[in-house]
Amino acid sequence: MVSTESLTRNEVLALLEQSNAKVDALATENKLLREVLASLKDEIFGRKSERIDPNQLGLFGGSDPQAASSESDAEPEMVTVPEHRRRKRGHGRKPFPDDLPREVVEVDLDDDEKCCPDCGETLRQIGIDACERGHIVPARLVVIRYEKKKYACPAGHCVRTAEAPPGLIDRCKYEPSVYAHVAVAKYQDHVPLNRAAGILKRYGIDLPKQTMWDMLLRAHELFVRPILEQMRLELLCESILHGDETPAPVRVEGGKGITTGRVWAWHSLGAKKVVLAFTMTKERDGPVAFLGKWDGTLIADGASNFNEMVARNEITRAGCWAHARRKLKKALDRGSKQAIRLLVPVQRLFRLEKSVRKRAQERDLSDSDLAHLLRRVRARRSKKLVEKIYELADEIAIARSTLPRSIFGKAVSYIANQRGPLAAFLDDTRLPIHNNDCERTLRHVVIGRKNWLVFGSPRGGMVACDFYSLMLSCRAIGLDPEAYLADALTRINSTPVQDIASLTPWAWAQAHPKAVADPR
């Protein structure tokens, strides 16, 4: 310890300044660590909803008291949506759909009950009272036996045998419907193969886990890969794409443990065409391998793994306001009241978009009329809100109380760094202001991950993502994936390569309109 008796006054002051600087640094680090700890606890134990309580935004205070009230002004007349009273939900049971098969069971009185207890006359039937109860028929395996008749020439010249319908592979044991059932159980319903084998065994069907995996690999090789390549080519014909990625644990072959791979989701506007891809890293090779020379508009978050592809192909990048709002909401939950100043105008952006689309739906506007209305609202209202958000972000970023490494500081930095992409929707009415559709697509993988926990191998990750692409595309257009796969697998061997496009989910749905239900 240095004795202060031998130090000059300036040296003592310098030591005090150093000590104060260390205390301030430790206090800042302590605050950041507490934020990180609270954030981790919230991710594990807290609610996952991103709903924002209007009362929280009503707590606005600080240096700009009029900001909150100015952002809560009434909508302009052209986007005002009249309030409608919420209809009361009806009581009683929901009836079974009319298209379900029905089996009629007649219930009659006993003979001794068909006489009147007062006069003894025989009762006459005057009508029928009906009630319906649901009944589930357990799964069962039906063995189809093909008896191929043989014919021989009486003179002994030849023998001819009728050919059985072609199977998916030579001498296959199961029909395409079984392949489709296994694929849907694993990749639509997220049932691991060992669990699926146990379920089938209860019904007397002996289908081991390894056999099911071999069936999936064969179906992937013969059908899914060529279909996915065609789906990718058709998706890249779109001028606007959504893109996002999520981590997925992968078991590395050779006993090297588990590493983290990546599932990339790409889909068109409205998510009608969905393709998932798998890579072992988060680096740029994912977008580069999938997009190739594509040069349209990409809607994505601020992840840096898209940067090289965007610069190389001169892609127009559109940002996601939902990501910005999520970061601000997280900062608000951690106690940063300053986040309200940015959350108010960001919420206003979403309300404007929602009111415009609701008005278009109520008035049954055409796509061109909706685009015209969006252009007017975004030019008159949304543009001012975006400029206000940038202005507030710059003001907050240089404030002494804003710590760059804090949750709130990172949220402000995200908005500042994504200035161009976040404003792209102002110039193109086709663009939404968020990338939530793509995130909902990846939710399918995230939910399934709670069941299968880990991809068994890199190849398993690739096979899974290809099957996920079919399942999600079927769901987006209202197709039963099992019916689609069963029929398409039957047709694959007889379909020429140049006609492979007829087996994509959207082409199959167009050819079978009765099989399409409302995707909602």
C-alpha cells in the first residue's frame, strides 16, 4: 500500500481519480452482469410472449413529455377502422364436419316397450331423434396381396405373367402410403422413430426403427431431393424472399460429440413456397449455397451472415421491425424506462400497418388498391415515424446514461445500424415491416427439437430439412401432407424428369383442388 505522507497533493488526486475510475468501471460491469443474469433467468423461466401492455407505454416520462401523446393521436380518416362489438361466442358443442364418414346405428325399442302403457295400443313411429358421437378406429396395417396370373403358350413357346403395380423400389415390402405415414409422423408430428415403432407395435405392426429410417432415406433419395431442387429453382424466381436461421444440435460422426448446425428458412411472400436448408455452420456458406446468383429483395434480420451475399449480388435488403421491437421490449422488461421513448413510435408503425390491412379486408380492396393505400399511408405517416425513431435513437445513443453494452444500448445500436434496411418498406408497398412469417416457419423446427433433441448426423439434418420443406409447404396451402406424399411417391417412377415440376406441393394442389383445405 502506498503511503500518502510522501506523495504530493497532485499525486494523491491522481490516485483518487484512478480509484474512482475503477469503482465506476466495476459498478458498470456489475450492472451489465446483473442485466445478463436477469435476461438468462427470464429466458429460462419467464414468459415468451412479446405482448406489450399499453399501461407500460403510458408510463412515459422524461425529457419529451409530448412524445407519447403525439404518437397516440387518432388515425387519419383514410385508415380509420370503425369499432365493432366483439361477437359473443356461442354455447354448446361444435358439430362434427359434414365430410367425415358416418356409420348409422339404428336404436329401437324392445317389443314389450312398443305398446302404450295406458291403453295398450301398438305405438307408431313418428320420427327419429339422432345424436352423434365420435369414434376413432385405431391404425391397422392392411396387406395387399397381388396375385399375378400366368399364361403359357400351349405349344410351349412363351410364358407371360401380369405385372403388379410398380412399387417405390424393386421388391419393396411396403406401399408408398406407409412411407408417407412414417415421414409425416416424424417430420410433421415430431414423433421420434423409436416412439413411432412403439406406437405401431401396440397395433400389431412390427416396423423397427432402423427399417423406418431406411425407408425415409430411400424416399429422400428417389423423391424428395429432386422435388426440393425443383422447389428451390421455382422459389428463386420470386423477386422478394424471406430468410432466417435457427440453431440445431447435431451429433458428429466418429464419436466427436455434439456440435451446432444451422437450419435456414427461405420462403416467398405469404409463405406459400417454403424451402429449408441445413448447414453445419452459421457462416455465409448457407446463403451463398442457396441463393446462388439471385438478386431480388431479401427480408431478414440484422445478422451479418447475409452481408457478403447482399453485397456480392447487389441484393436489396429489407429489415425487420419486429426484431427492433423485441430488443426494446426486452430492455423495458429489464427496467430501462428510456426504452418506452422508442417503443411508442415503433408500436405506432405496427398499428398503422394493421389498420390499413384491416380496412382493405373490410372493403375487399384489390391488390392494386391496397398498394395505393399503403403507399399513401407510408408516405404521410410511416415515414415521419421512422424519421422520429432515428432521431430519438441518435439522441439516446450519445446520452451519457446509455451504456453501449447494456441490453438497451444494444437495442439502440441495432436500430442505428439497420437504418437502411428498416426503411426499405417505405419505398416498396409489397414489403411487410417484419420477418415474422419466416420466424413462424422456423418455429416448426424449434417445437420439434423438444422431441428429437438432436440430429443424429449431418446427413440426418439435411434429410430432416428437406422433409420439413414439404410439410411446411403443404401446411401453407392447406394440403394433407400424408395424402400428398402417398400419391406423389406412387407417381415418381412414372413421371419424366422434364415433368418433375408437376409433383411439387403447389403444383399437386392445383391439380387436386378438392384436396386443398383452408390453411387457417
